[in-house]
Amino acid sequence: MEKIKKNGQLYDDTLTEEDFSPVPDRAAIVDQIRPSMRYWPEVGKRLMKNKMAIASLTVLAVIVLLAIFVPIFSPYEYDASNFLAAKQKPSWAHPFGTDKVGRDMFTRVFVGTRTSLLIGVIGALIPYIIGMTIGAISGWVGGTVDMVIMRVVDVMLCIPSMIYMILILVVLGGSPVSLIVALALSGWMGSARGFRGRILQFKNREFVLAAKTLGARPGRIIIRHILPNILGNMAVGLCSAIPGAIFAEAGMSYIGLGISPPMTSLGQLSTDGVAVFMTEFHRFFFPSLIISLLIFALFMFGNCLRDALDPKLRDEDYMARVYRRMRKGGRKA
Amino acid sequence: MTKYIIKRLLISLLTIWAVATVCFFLLRLLPGNPFILQNPLDMKNAEKMMAYYGLDRPLWEQYLSYLDGLIHLDFGYSLTHVGRSVNAVIAQYFPITAQLGVQALLLGMPLGLLLGILSAVRRGGGLDYGCQLSSVVLTAIPSFVLAAVMQLIFGVYLKWFPVSQWLSFRHTILPTLVLSIGVISGHCRSMRTLMLEVGRQDYLKTAKAKGVSNVRVVVFHQIRNAILPMITNMGLEIAGMLMGSYIIEKVFSIPGLGAYFVNSITGLDYTMTLGLVVFQAVIVVAANFIVDLLYGLIDPRVRVV
Amino acid sequence: MMKRVLSLVMALAMIFTAAAAMAESTGTVEGSGSLTFVSTEPNTLNMIQSASNLDADVFYLTSAMLYRPYNGSSYPELAESCVVNETNTVYTYTIKDAVYTDGSKITAADFVYYLINKLDATSAVYYKNGVKYVNGECTVADLGIYAVDEKTFVVELEAATADFDPQLEIYPLNQAFVEAKGDALGGTPADMMYSGPYVLTEWVYGSYLTFTKNPTYINAADSFQIKDLKMIHSVDESGRYAMFAAGEVDLMVTVGESTVEQIPDKCHYNPGSAIQGLEFNTKGMYFDGSTFAPRDPAVTAVLANKNFRMALSYAINRDLIVPVVNGSGTASTRVINADVVGNTADSKFVDDYPSTVIPGAGDEALAKEYMEKALAELGYKSVSELPTIKYLTFDSNMYRLTAEVLQSEWKRVLGLECIQIELKPVSDAVMSMVFMDYDIYYQSLTSTADAPRSFLEFWITGGSVSDVMQAGAPFSSIYSDPKFDELVKNAMYEFDPVKRNAMMAEAEQLLLESYIFVPIQWNGNYYAVSDRLQGYVQNESQDGIMINYATVTE
């Protein structure tokens, strides 16, 4: 047997019978180890317990449902002008009032919400996935590949996204698809950088090395071992990337490079509203309110999701519950 | 260390060159030409102007002469504003944009960090909820909406501050506030997250176990370690603030680089756009460079790289 | 002869009005008071390269002029006299003694230098060998513009031209100074010469320009009495309004609808700064950057069908739509600007020669009828079979809204679902239009020359609008009518103004009947003046901040 030298003393690293003792009360110990639960159901359970999460989810659901159903059931067409009903203040017939040419703002706002949600979700997901893939390759492979990718990212980050956006919009025209392509082209660099950092952080951790030793392929290691650890972070990233994409579209509308008419978006409606907010306040207020609510709910939900997804937080909370129960039990006894 | 600095400098120069080159050719891909815009019905005039600016020469020749100017730090003259040199525009607009950005950062960063720290220390308390909620609410409102509301309240109704223009310090207050709201809530949120993350680390538990006072733990261990990752982003952030915000500059009629830049892109002013992009690249690269060096000084672990 | 009598009468009238205005002001060369106003900053103050009326607004203040435009007409400033020969082809100008602020004298050569440098395809047609010179076929020595001595210069015309306006609104420009400054000319206050009522003292790009009165200006004692000027550059409507409401500014050269709604009694309206309407690409070709390529023949066939175009025009109720969509617009059924002077000095051309070709209110029943005819001619059973037709327009609020409303009206009245709006950034849209890569284009036409001909000239064969490619190719001219060309050309040599206008009206009628260009509106302009500022005038077809006889009460 090999002898190990520690603190100047020789130890025998073989275990003998004396090193082990029987567990006195098996049940008590097992209870303190978190009961094994499947990951996702628990995330869901935790999310449902969070009042903030429920509230933001409700707001999101209401907005999404309105965006789906208002344009279908509205008696007004979102693009049909009616000069006799121009510039009306909110009323029962027109809950959000009408615009300059008599189009029903209620219908328009929710048609715009559709566009914004579509662009927001897809426009956030695609650059995120592209960035993740490139970041993962860069971080995992390292060396020259990493160097080159990161320099490309540096250069692309230095070129203002407006140039890409204008180029794409000019080439493909002002449709949701081209806006998404433009967002993807100008937005992947940030997430690539972030993801690379995360990969580097976990690349040399013990569990990754263990998986590597067992012969797992890089793809599997990243997806099965590293990803769950950063899922919380990613969820928050994604939840704030959606508002980012919605804002980007609104910003493009502000410059005058938005979506093609007669289609509209929340960004376009609220930028139009800003120009007349002194005289037609309702045209400013409602689109701004919906866009703010939407983004607020997304942010809030992202925060809650992170809390629910974070395995460390989960253990901590569980242990806190156990301690509390033990203390209560202690007082009873 | 010297070798590292030299290597970084070389990479920085290479980055700037790459930005200039990519941007030079990207801009030429945009359809249209700047002179047709001014007078759409006069093709002859457009041709004359193209010749005046040498834009009718082969592209590579223009590229070489552009690089030549770049080496001598001469960005050339604007195409749409005849007689206006890019250098003069930077000299005039940059201080204004920089002042706005620096003011917003000076106000926003300490306040954001402080609120973040306090929220983390009193996690779950009233301040924490208040900060979280208000930061999310304020980020959820588009900045042009926020700016318009602030103008209406503080400028038109209360008449505390001027509504727009950039003439005296009082004129700078509203835009600084609007700009710093993003900074405050951003820093507050990420500082809080980082503080909590650090709070779970073993070395903190060790310090507590060793009987170090709570204040000492927070100040010397938790804050110090939490603030490190924030420094990495600071380079880009500062550079971003120095380049200005198009929307805020437009709403408040501030003659800043952000607004000028957008106008020069949409006006197809190649030389102006290019000059401003390269200028921005220099700032970003320089900021990153300095941050990296600083990081090495603060965090000894990084210095090995 | 008639012409000379007329111009003499006009000149006399001018002197009287100027004298009347002068009598009111007890002026000094120093002036007093200050005026802050909101406008858009100039693009450049390089006189040669300047192409914008924003620049001209500033030159109006900083430079002396041969004749100074004011309130719809003009009066002589540096012009001492203008003598015309018997055949109406040679104009000899004598100038007054005047100096730049650096003390150097203004010479006849300075006017000649300016005039020659500003020659372009449109203005060159008047001058002897002008077109040749612009095309590089002759030298400056052959040109009919030259200085005789320090005080005299001569302008020779190619032929006696009726609508050549001898009251040249031009500035003196010193060649030596221009050449010394090179590329830097007009970039900063130091890179300019001043001879006008004001000197530019500061120009903060994108923010403001300040001016102070020039005591050496020739009419310093009896005009431009406000001492200091500040021109604030602002593009944000609510910010502008707030400044005006707070009393920080006394004049806004352009205001938007929301401001007009809030302070209607302070706002004044000028119609007709631009003619806007639909242009149809009836030619089956477009330029792909190197060569002409065919476009979709089905679309071309539809656009080339006159009944189809008439149906689109009749479906639009301009009288109803325009005031709603564009607060500063006026419904228009004409191709000549509302401002253009008619047979007498205070009548308008469009009123003297009314046109009923295009009814302002449209006619839904007729529109449907024309659409039926068009479908029958084209061989379609219903409107749903029509190919997709793209409506190209700028990516800005008013243009977008106009497009949306027209699209919605065509859908409502004619059931058209095939019109697709193509929104492009201005640069790109203009480029597509120039390359004829559009189906329907929302055209906006302006001309600073205040004559019917300047608007009709756009449409002659090879004109700058009808043949925007200027390729001379027969297929690139969307409108070409020999009768129209002849009328416009002959009108140039018709010295009787009434007869000339009648010819113009006839030509306009032909153009309107072709339905190649369907007018929608005159895009006018609102400006706001505070109670403090008295005597300010503004005219959309003339450039300049016309504070000539304005006063500011403290």
C-alpha cells in the first residue's frame, strides 16, 4: 500500500473497518438530503409559488391573448381609415381612441403587439442561438480559433449596428423577416462573448473533466453538463433580449426604418404617438403603456425564472426550509 | 508585462484597421449616392459632385487614399455638408456628447452600485423590492417615451428646467437624468446579482466563520469580489456613453455625435460616417485596453495571462 | 417693348413699396434689439456647392445681392441699372459701390464668377452657349456672361426669351477668396466673405448660428434694423413648441401640425411649397446599374392602361383625405404650384386657368366604371387577378400615412388588394425612382423659379422628371407628347404674358389628361410668429429670412 505524507505524518490511505460506523437513524439523515426530483417539474412548482412570477405571467398571457384575438374579433380593420371618426378620444366604441385618419387604435395597438412579439421573440432567439454556438466553439476550442473569433466579434461590435440594419432593410425591404435578419446580424456578438466566458468558466471544472475522461463528446458535455449550470443566466439573458429586440425595432421605427405599412408595430405606434403627445395624448399613452407592460412583465418573469432555475439557489432554499422545520421540531420537543 | 502591452497594442491597431476597412466597403454597398439625395432630379449635378470628391475613381484607389489620410489622422471632408471637416465635427460634437455621457455615468454608476449593494445586503427588504421594481419599471419604458414625459412634467408644467437645447448646465440636467436612469437600474440589478453570487462563495463563509465583522465582510470581501466582473464591461459601457444616444440627443435637440452619426449614415455621407466609426472604434479599443490593464492591477489572478 | 414697359412699371412699384417701408423705419447702421428664431441649419455655406434652400436662407442674411427677393417679388440692391438692347437678347448690368466686410470692393467680376459657377442644365438654356458650356463643348470665353469693367457686366441670351427674369437674385463671390479657401470654403464663419446685412459670428454645428448686423452693408441704414440674430437648429417638434411657448424664440420658420393645433392664432400658412402626386411607371424597362432590363410585362400592361390610372385617381377624394392626412397640405388637382403668379401681379395662375380634368372629390361610381373598363381591356375577370403593384415611397411619417390611406381607399372603393407599399429610406427610394425600378412612386416636385414653365419643363420629352434617367432612350421617358413639348417650347418665346400663360395652361391640360402624373396635394408650410416680432414676411417660393423691415419690441 502506498503511504501518503500529510502534515509531516504518514497516513495509510486504505480504509479499515474502524473508519465506518452504522447510521443510527437512517430516516433522519435521508430526510436532510434533498429528495430527488425531476428538474423541470420542480422549476415549474417553484415558479408557481412565486407571486411575482404568476403576476407577470398573467400580464404576458393577457397581452398575448389580446394580440391574438383583438384583431380577429374587432369590428374595425386595423388599416381601414374612416375620416368621419378621425382623432377621437377613447370611448366605448374605440377604447383607445382613433388616430388622425380614424383608424381604431385598440385594433392597431394589438396588431402592433403581434408584430412586436413576433420580432421580439424570434429576433431575440435567433441571434442568441447563433451567438451561443459561436461562443461555445470559441470558448471550447480556444487557441487560434478563439483568438480569430473574438477579434471578429471586436471588429463587428465596433461597427454600429445601424449600418447592418440599414443594409439588410434596404436589401430585403421592411418586413418582419428582414428586421429579424438585421437583429440577428447585429446582435449575435454580445451573446457569443457572454457564452464564451461561461464556457471558459466551466471548461476546467471537475465535473466537466470527469465527463471528458469518460469519453463524452464536446457537444454532449456542453449541452448535458455545462448548459444546466448556466440555464438560469441564459433565461434572464433571453428574457431581457426580447425587450432588447422590441426596443431595437422601436428604435428603428424612430429613425424611420421600421416595418412596412400598412402593418404596424408597438414601436412605430408609440414613436408616432410621441410626436403628438401634446395634442392627442391617447395615441401616445396606450401604445407606450402596452410596450412598457410587456417589457416589464418579461423582465420580471425572467428574474423569477432565474431564481427558479438556479440549482444552487434551489439547494439553499431547500436547506433553509429544512433548518426551519428542524428548529420548529426542536421547539416542539 | 511590456510584451503583453505591445501585443495588445498591435491587436488594437489591427482591430481599428479592420473596422475601417470593413466599414469602408459596407458603406459603399448602401444603394444611392449622397448627391442624388440633395437634388434627386439632377443626375448631372450628382456626377459633377462625385467627380469633385473623387468618388468616380476605382474603389481600391479611393480605399488607398482613405488609408493614407487615416495614417495622417485626417478623416477628410463631409460629403453632404461641404466645407465641414470630419475632424472639426468631432472636435465640436464630441465634448458635448462626452459631457452628457460622463455626467450620466458619474450620477448613475455610484448610485446604481450603492443601491445594488444595499439591496443585496438587505435582500427581501423594502429597499430591495423597491429598487428591483422601480429599476424594472424604468427600464421597461422606452427612452423616447421617458424623455417626452420628463420634458412635459419638468419642462412644460413645472418649468424647472429648459426643455431642449444645450446651452448651460441647467440644460444638461434633464437629458442627464434620462440617460442615467438606464445606468442606475442596470448597475443596481447586476451589482445585486453579483453580490448574491459572491455571498454564496465559501471564502465568505470562511471569513464569517473566522469572526470577521459583517461590515468588513461586505466591504472588503463581498463588494470587492462582486465589482470585478463589472469592470470588464465598463470599457464598452464607457465607450458607448461617450458616443452618445441618438434618441436622447434628438429629443432634447442636443448637438451630439449620436444624432450626427445617424444623420450621416442616412444621408450617405461616407467620409463622415467612416470617420465617426473609426473614432468610435479608437475609443472602444482604448477603453478596453485600459480596462484590461486596470483589471490586471486589481485582480492579481489575471496578470498571469 | 411690352416686356420693358412692364418691368419698368414693376420696378417703379417696387421702389414705391420699398420707399414706403423705408419711411416707416427710422433706421441706424448699428440697429438694435435681438431676434432668436428656429429653423433648420444650412447644409453648407459654400456658395458654389450649395444646393439647398436652407443655405440660401443664410446667404440672404450674409451676402449682398444684385436683386433681393422680398415678399413675392424682388427689388434692386447692388444693381444700379439694367439696360436691355432692342432685340431683348443683351442685358447690361451696372452695379453700385459696395464693399465686403474686409474692406475690399465688390466688383462686376464677382457676380460673373458666381453666375458661371452656378450654371446647370436648367438655368443654362437661357444664356448664349450656356448648354454647350455646361456640356463641356465650349470654354468660358464663348459664354454669354462676362464682365466689361469693374462696375459693369453683360449677360447675353441664346435667344430673346420671354420668361427670362432679368432681376437676377445672385450674390457676389470673389474668385481669389474661393480658390484660397479650397475645400474649407463655407465650413466655418471665418471661411466666408460678408457683404450682406449680417455677419455670421458663430456656427455651432447642429445647434445654432449667431449673426450680428453689418454696418457696412449697403442698405444698413434703412433695412435689417434688428441688431443680433440667433438661428436655433431644432428638429424636435415638441422641443420647438416648448421654446416658443416659453418665449425663448419669436419665430419658427416651419411648424408641425401639433403646434398649429395648440397656437392657431400665432401660425400663418403659405400654400404650395411642393407639388405631390402619383407617378406611374408605364415603361417596361428599368436600369439595373449597368444596363436596361425588362420589368414584369403584366405589371407594365396594367400601369400603361389609362383607365386603370383613371380609376385610381377617381377613387381618391382629395378634398377629404388631404386635410386629414397632412395638416399643412392642400388638396390639389394641378401640376403647377399654387403660388405661381397669374396674369396680374396678385392673381394666381391656377385660379386664372382653372382645370376640371381631375375632380378634387373624385367619383366612386366613375372609378368603378373605369376599373371595369380597364379589367375588360386587360383581360382580367376581377380585380383579384391583378398582379402585385408596388407603391414606392419615403420612410417618413407623412409619406407613410399618405400611402396607408390611399391603399385603404383603393381597397375600399375598388376592392384592390394588389397595391403593396414599399417603404424605403429616402436615399434608396430616390435611387430606385431614378433607375425606374418602381411601379407607382409618390413624387414631390419643387421649383424655386416662380413660373408655370419651371413646373411644365419637368415633363417635356427628356425632361428631368419625365425622363429621370436622362438616358435619351425613347423607352425611359414616362411622358412624351410632341404637342406638349411644342407648347412649352414656344411659350418660352411668347412675350405676351397672357398668351404665354394660355399656352402653359393648354400644355398643363394635356399632361393632366394623360394621367401619367396624378396630383394629390400641394404641400404647404405653416410658420409661427410671436407678438413681439412685427413686419416679418415669408414666401415659400423665395428663399431668405425676410426680416428686412421687421422690428422686435422689447
